[in-house]
Amino acid sequence: MDNEKNASPIQSKVGAIFIPVRDVKKAKTWYCKMLGIPETDKEELGHLFVLPLEGVDVILDEMPMWSNKETLSVYKAPAFMFKTENINTSYEYMKKMGADLVTEVQNSQWFVCKDLDGNHIMICQ
């Protein structure tokens, strides 16, 4: 079994998550505000921006190779989640930000909102 596991040259860890966006500058501002991190141009590389996070990289990407702004495919279900220590405070924060809230807080644990492009983002305690 160990030999089978080690046979693949692909590592068993996630390196980054890409989020498709129409306007990387607007998306960068929105996500930095949502996450309470300083907005910087340091990680902006043309059509993409690497959010300065702990752990797995999250990359906002206009994805010019895969689509154009009119045909951009967005996540219509959460593909990942951001953590919070207080789900109710986070829900109220997103409400004040004017986020499109898809659900209310569910089971006192999570909710889903949309980003500026309509991607579904889960926030979970």
C-alpha cells in the first residue's frame, strides 16, 4: 500500500484555489474588505491577484485563457469555505458590506453569500 501511495509524483495537498472574477481590481478590494486584510498591489499580477492569506493560497483570476468577461463561469455552489470564530457577527458584517446573502445562518454554523461576480462563498464556524 505504501508503494502505491508513493508512486504518484503529485503531492496530496492543495496548493491554491482559483476564484473566477470579471474585474480583478474590484474583486481584490471586495475580498480584502471581507477578510479584513490590507489591500496591496504587491500580489497583483495582471489578470490575477493572490490574496495574502495564511495556509492555502486563494487566487482571484480573470482567467483569460478559459473564458471572457461575458462567458465567465462562476461557482454556483460553494467550492470552499472561509472560517470564522463567530458566525452571527460574520453574517452581520457581510450584511453591512452589502453582500448578496444566499442563506441565513444555518444550524448556528454556516451561511452562504455571493461575491461581486456571483460566486457562492461559504462562511463556517
